[in-house]
Amino acid sequence: MTKFKDDPETTQQGIYIENGSGGFLSDLYFVGGKFGAYMGNQQFTASGLYFEEAETAIQIHWDWGWTMQNIVVDNCKTGLTIVGGAGGPMSTGQGIGSLHLTDLRFHYVNVAVSTSVMSDNSTALLLSNSGFYNVDTIVQDTFKNQVLIRGGKGTVNVDTWGFGRVTSANGTAAFHNGVNLDSPVRNDSLVTGGRKQFFTRRRPKYDDLGFSQILDAKADGAKGDGTTDDTAVLNHLLSAAANMSAIVYVPFGVYIITDTVEIPVGLRVIGQAWPQIMATSSRSADALKPRVAVRVGLPGQVGVIEVQNMMVTVKGATAGAIMMEWNVHESSQGSAGLWDTHFRVGGAAGTDLTAKDCPKLSGKVNPNCVAASLMLYLTPDSSGYFKNVWMWTADHDFDTADQIQVDIYLSGAENVVIGLIQTETPYFQSSLQAPAPFKPGVFPNDPEFHNCTKTSKSCAMAWALCIIDSSAVHSCLNSGRNDCQDKIFYTEQSYDVWVQNLVTLGSIEMASPLNGVPTLGKPNRNGFASSILAWLGGSKNITGQRNFEGYRIHSELTIGIEEFSEACQNALTALVRCDNVTSECRSAAYHGILPIEVDVDSICDKDCAEAISDWLSAVDTYCGDSKWENGAAAGVMGSFISYGINETCQTDKKTGKYCNDVILGFSNSGSLESMANSELCSDCYVGRLKMMQASPFSYYRKEPYYQNALKAAVSRCPLSNQPRSAKDSPFPSETTEDAICLSDVKYVTQSGDTCDSLALKYSVSSAAIFIGNPDILDCNNIDPGVSICLPLQCSTYKLETDDTCMSVAIATGLQPDTIRLLNPWIHELCCNIQTATETLGRVICTTTPGGKYEHDVNSTNSDPAYSEYADKSVLPPKGATIAQGTTEYCGRWYTVQKGDDCARVLVQHHISLLLFTSANPSVSQDTCSSDLIPGQTYCVGPTKDAFVDRTPIPPYWRYGCYARQQDTGNHSVLIFDEVNHVKPMSIVACQSYCLSYSWYVFGLQNGDSCLCDSRLRMDSRLVDDSKCNIHCNGNTTNLCGGSDAVQVFSDESLLRVEHTSLGCFIQNDSKHVLDGETIDEKDMSVEKCASICTINKKSDFFSLSEGSICTCGQKVATWAKKTDAGECNVKCIDQMGDTCGGKGRAEVHTTKTKNAIAT
């Protein structure tokens, strides 16, 4: 376009948008013109726009809401002109409703923002995190010809400034007529640059790749014809491309999939004109059994995934389809993302979900028209960058005239920034009230709509934005468009939530925090819509604070939960918004009077009963007939809790008092016979007995007293046809043969027994007690009178509340692997060593279970005749064929006969399964009997020498006392692992632990803490040995560092040191880049030079040149000149593959962060 300075009369415009329902503009360059862009729209997002030498860069003549981010304006007369505004108070005109400008950079502009401001409701304008260089006026009120923010020479920064109505943290609203406002602290993961602009990334172009790195989906077998099943072809292609680090190009077409398509980490996908991945299958038709159509990465994966210009759709009845499940977490900022990728449900030919197939407002649910339970599901631990992503549930066909819908639910989310969110309520509501036609509970924090009355037709309608248990959520604009509903934006138990430029249409409440003050739409009417500049209800306080913190009946660590479907697991692990005291009602008990400190009204709150009812309903819906390993229904624990609440909260019909208080006031009769009829036959007492008899989750079945009480009531009270038989246990009895008790020792439980108390008393593992005795339902509350089998004896250790595998290893002298071998329930990474104790108790084995059993329990059975271990080794029988891998340290041998099974061998030879499989590695615990080979000889009595670790502990070298530089942010000189407050601690104990994880550098601090790493970290400084003067608590002859210093050791004679390269420099024989000592050795390497200079020479810099020359120094010469890194290309002589400078070139490194920054 013609530049304004060349023709002031130019009328050219770069983009003209008069109307519409947009939309997204990004990464565009405008030069010249009267207007770079002249725009009006219902809503729009613009990012990465650059304007140069126009009269006016942007002019907006109407909108409901607009977000502009990262806009650059150079040498324009006016940066942004806002025409008209929305009008005065309560105006219903079609002007500018809401505008958010953030991360702007304006240079050499007369007026940055030209607008008008009314004294009450008007355009809501927010300007944040923006810089203006040589701008005369930043904001000018054209109505009053008044400068609101002055510019000036140089840079003027605006943090957060605006005008419009603001709802404060306490729910009150007021008009702010051009003032500075509070602003959120932007998390580092969300920003870039020194001014902390929100991170943006243009969609990747891949213009530097060869054709060999691009795979064409159709050329490789996919049809994309809308009829052929492309599932297998796409999965094979995507997997192969990820292994090759190739790009998959998907030509235009419709690719039918009938099962999950996997997009692996490391893959890049480019579509041509939005090719459709269309999910259709009977597998996806059941809303109660959700099935993923496109899965991106696997849970817990970290890496790169880039998808652009694709569309995900469904065909026909697919009520269970999760259109995309996103599991991957970015390995670097923006490395995992979607660009210009959209989701569409219905509304197009070939979907079987058009207006003809599914007419709206028909008054009934057509099961063939229920499609997609969820469009995009970001799973826990995932992260992503999503740019111009449109999620549309069709309210019309593309070929008919009507209107976009996205509802966003943030559950347990952190560090989220969302630009313009534009949503619409489904047009079939309230003909169907939410959540119909779906049932809640399959996804975390599904909405329930309990606060809606049955007569209201405008309450149970879709939330546009729902934020629950989340933090650091920044929304630049939320535009909720709908037709007359009560509420649209909901928050619960969240904080650091900043919603700016909130716009709603037709909703009575704009923001509805749980238990908080709602923000109403009518007082904030602003043009055609209602808008406020900012909603700060959760900015500095918890918004939507619950009456109860809540608890989870199960977690992902619950033993056996992985056997259930994913939907069932989500239901089982859902939060129960109830008083935490109720979580203790997980087994049959009499729920009588509670301790005085317990608030009964809190337990009996209607929301509490509603919450457990919702949990049970969701589990029943999504778990169906699924059962735990012991045969109990999936929701059994919730049923116990629900019954416990009902019994506790039973009230007297006449007085309204709690029945527990009424029964407490009864006379102290010694027996049922002497109990007065007025008490026995009272509503509370009879009601309690009837309630207990009717439920399998009560104490009635286990306690004869209550059975006799009901018998007495039937005979003495006016009760007719009252059943008295107890309900069957919710835990079905198995009709299997009695299990073998390897110890041959039985015990009858007594009142007060726990798994831990029995384990400590009889030297056994608490987990073995629980796992080996299915009649024990709760390790902390064992029913008396139950006959149990005590496991084989072992030396024990009771876990403290802060124990880790490392602290246990140091305390017991065992390797972590050995601890896990002796206690197989401990996960490989030891992550469950504390969480599992709630179920399994805290007493673990530190020796192999077995040996002579000393006890005084009520059993007539004898002890095992001898220990599992033999005293000394003997040769195997002559001619015996020894099983593969069997230990030679064995005192008793047995040759397996035909017909032998594992149980017979173990019982005959008094050896535990764990010890037997340890001595005979060819036999596994899971398939012991089938692994036994008749005719082969196995060890059934190993000596203790069989399990002695014969790996000698290597020597170690001490390298001194180290602390961090005071001006650095890191807190330790070794960072890979750390365990604190361990007893006993010694140098060898710390070395052994670190060595077990292949860490060769270790350090000690404060006498009781061990640190591990692969090298000494940057910014470590050597301090005087007097700073490391605290003796080890496990060996007082050792020194274990100081309170603020670490005693550093290594298993290698060379201490590896962290360093960073400053680049390749020019030098010659007479002039060295560094000023210190030079060492020339044939086996020189980067690691060796770093260690010599840092440890021996105490230098902050080191350089390598000529392949073998190492130079140490304290500063880089002022004349030093950097050259291309490729000129430092001479390999080090040590043949490790590193480069050691070049000919006449020196590569300089430093071990101090401040030097790297300065350079």
C-alpha cells in the first residue's frame, strides 16, 4: 500500500472487516495505507501483527469483545482508533464492547490509542504489559480532548491500565475511569523475553527439511475417501514416522477411523486444507464407556509433538468418543502444540449429524444424534500450546443459516493462559436440561447442577467456563453467547484466577463463584452485551470456597484400581465434597455418639449426603458390574460411607433431634429384657434397628446384640412383618479351597489389633498380614474374633512418616533394590512407600521371611522344624541336573517329581516363595508351578551367603568443602538426589546409596544428609574445611559437612565439574585468551581440563586448544575476539569424541553463571 508520508490523501486499507462472528488473525505484516486494518466483528483474536507507516494502524468500529496481543506499530500517526464506544450508562447500542490490548510495542507514533471514555458504562478497555518508545500520547480521550496517559521521549512502560467496570475480590463492582489496576504475576512457563510477554510461536514451516523426511499419508496407503477404514494404515504410518523423526503430510480427504489412532511423541503432522480424521464405530457409541479417537502421546511422556491444519470429526452415533486425548508434556516451551487444528461435531455432509438427520428442538433425544462426550481432553501432567483451535458442536449445517461453541472446564489446572474464549450454550437447552443426554462422573469434576430448582428452565444449562481446584489461570477475554440462562461462568476452590474483559449475552449472572457473591449482567450492560473490565474474585483470594475441603475414597495408587476401565477409575477417584470425618466410615461399625470436637451438623450437611450420592451414582454408571479382586462391588467403600452418614444423621421424627443424642439419654438398663418399652419401641431405636437390618453395610450382621434387640422389638413393639435376617456381606465368600498357611501358625484377632501391632509383636510384615488374609478389610481396624494366618517371620523395620527408600537403606544397611525385593508391594521408584502404608501398614521386612517362629499365640500347631536357611553349603546330589541360575550356596536340594506343584515343594521344605524364587531365578513368583521342570534339581535351603552382595565398595576421593556462590539462585552444589535427617549417616552409607543409582559424586551436609550427582554443579565455591566440621551421626570419626556447606567426594580420581562454553576465540602462541597456567597432556579431555582448573588451580575459566592444551585462568583477555564455533574443531586426544579447540583457536568455558551472562 501507499505509505501515508508519500500520499496523505491515500484511502487504501490493508484489511477491511465489516461484520461477522470471528475469528483469528496472526503473523501478518502491513505497510502503508490510510488504515492498516479496519475492522468490526462480534469477537476476534489478533496476535503477531506488524504495522508500518500507515496513517492509522488499526481502526475498530464495533465489537463485543476483542483481544490483541503482541502488536507492533512503527512510524504511524495513530496506533489504534476506537470509534464511537458503546454509549452511556445502560446503553444497548452496537458499539465497542470490550477490548484487551497486551504486550504491545509502539515506536514513533503520535497517538497510540485514541478512544472516548464515559463517566459510567462504556467500552471496557484494558492495556497491559506494553512498551511505548518515542510515542507522544499513549491514550487520548477524543470525547473530552484529554490526554489520559502521556508518552514521551524514550520508553514508557504501562503495566496494567484501563477503564470500565471492575468486580473486586469481595464481589463489589465499580466503574474505574482510567486508572492503574492490579495485574497477575506471569509464570515463567507462560512467557518469553525480558518484559515477560506471553509466549507465542508461529506454526512451524519445516522449510529446511528434505523430501526424504516427509511421508505422504495417501502415498503410503491411506485412502482418505470417506468410506475406507484407515485406522491401521494411519497407526503404522505415524509410528514409523515418529521413529524416523519424519513429518507426516496428510492430503485433503476424509480418513475414517474405527479405533484409536496414536500420535507418538516426536511426530510432526501437516494437513492440506483441514483433512478430516473422522471417528465412527460402535465402539464409540456408548457414553458410559468413553473411547479415545486420537491419542496424542502416552501418559507421562515428555517431548515434541506438532500438529497443524487438521480437523477431527465424528460420524453418526458416537456418544462415547473422546475426540482427542492430549497426554504429552512439552520438553521445551511450545514444543507440544496444535496450530490451526479444529474439532467439529456434525453440521456437514457425511457426518450423519446434519439438520436433516437431527432437527433441533425436537423435544426428545435421538440416540443416533448424540455424538462426542469430549472434544479435547488434557490429562493430568500434560501441557500444550494451542493456537487458533476451534471446537464446534454444530447448531446448524454449513449450508444453512444460523451460528460456534466451546465450553472449557479447568479441573486441577495450573499455569494456564487463554486468549479469547467464545462459547455458546447448546440451542437444544433447556428442552433438555444439563447434563442430559450425558451422565456426570466420567471426567473429573463433571458438573451436577444441584443448585437448580426443578421448575427452572434456565438454570441447568451448559457452563461456558468452569474453573475448579485450579491456580494461575489468566483469561484475556471470555465471551459467553447464549439465550437467557441464569449462570454461565463458575469457579470453585481456585486462586490466582484473573479474568479480564469478561463479556456475556443473555445471562443473568456473569460470574458465579460457589458460595460467593455473583456478578450480575444487568448492572454491567454495555452496548449489546454485558461486559466488565476485570473480574478479580479469585485474583488474590480463593474463589468459590467450598464448605468442605473434600477427600478421595480411592487414588491412582489404590491396589487393584488399574484393573478397572479408565472411566470407572475417574469415577472412583473423584473428589467427595464432604466433611473429612465421614471418610473414616469405610467398614461396618455402629455409628453412635461422636467425640465432642466433631461437628455433627457438618457431617449431616445436605451437600455432604449429596456428594456421596453423586459419587455412588457415577461409580454405578461407569463401573457397572466391575468388581474388586475380592469380589466386592466397585463402589463398596462409598456405600459404607453413605450408610455411616445415614445412621449418624438419623433424626427423631417428633423432636428433630439427632437419634444418637436421644438414645444417649435412655436409662442405663443392664439388658434388653430390662429396657423400657418406651425406649425399645421409640422411633429412634426401632428406626435404627430397622435401618441396620436392611443394609449389608451396617454392623447388624457382625454383632448378635443388635439382632437380639430387633427380635425383642418385634415381640414387644407394634412391628408387623419386620424381617430380622441379616443381609449378606458385601464381600462375597469364595468357594475355593483353604489357602495354605506357610508358617503353620494361626492367630485369632482381638479387640484393638492392627496390622502394625501384630507385625511388631510377631516380627512379620504388616503388608503380608493384610495381603494374606482377605478377611482383614482395614489394617487399622481389624474385627475381633477372626482367624488369620501369620506370615513367615523376618527382621522388621517400622517406617517413619518421612521415610524414603534411601533413608531406609541407610538406616538398615540394605540396598534399595533389596528392600523392594523383600517387600514386593513397593514400586520400582519407591513412590508409594508412604501412600501405600494407609492400606498395608508401616512394618516392613529387612530379612528374607522365614526362620524359627517364636510366638505365644492361641494355636495348637507346632513351629516349623527348622529355619529356611541352611547353616552351610553342601554339594548337589550326584548326577543332578541343576536348574538354570540356581545358587551354589545351598545346604538342601530337591529334585522335582512329576505332579509336584509349588505349594507342595514350599510346604514340604519350609521355604517361602520369595526365598525359593530368589535362590532359583528360573522360577518366577507369578508362574511358580508351571516353571518347575520335573527331573531338575532346585535349592530348597540356601545359605545366607547366597544373598551377600559381593560387589566391593570402590575407593573414594575427598575434594573439599563446598558452598554455593551467594549471588546465585541454586541452593546446593549437588542436585540429582537428596535425603535429609537420616540416622545413621556415614561417608560409606552415603556412597553406597548414591552408587546404587550410578551416581559417582556424593556429598554430606549437616551430619545427617546425603546428596548425589554426576558432577559438581556450577557456581560451587571451595570454602575453608572448618565450615565442614559436623561429625556424621552414624560414625563420629567421619565429618559430614556443615550446616551451610557440603563435604564433596567422588568414586573417581577425577571430579567432574559442570561448566558452560563461552564460544571459540582466536589466539596464538604469544597471546592466550586466558591469563593462567597451561597444561599439555596427551590424554587431555574437556572433563579433565575442567577438573584440573576448577579443583586444583581454583580457576573460574578454562580453555582448550590444539587438541591437548588446557589453560586455566581467572578472566578472559579484553582483546579476545570470538569467531565461528565451527573453527574449534580439533578432537581431543583422549578419543572421547569431544573437541579441544582448534589450530590457533581456543574454546573457553566457565564454571560461574555470572561469567556466562557477562560474556
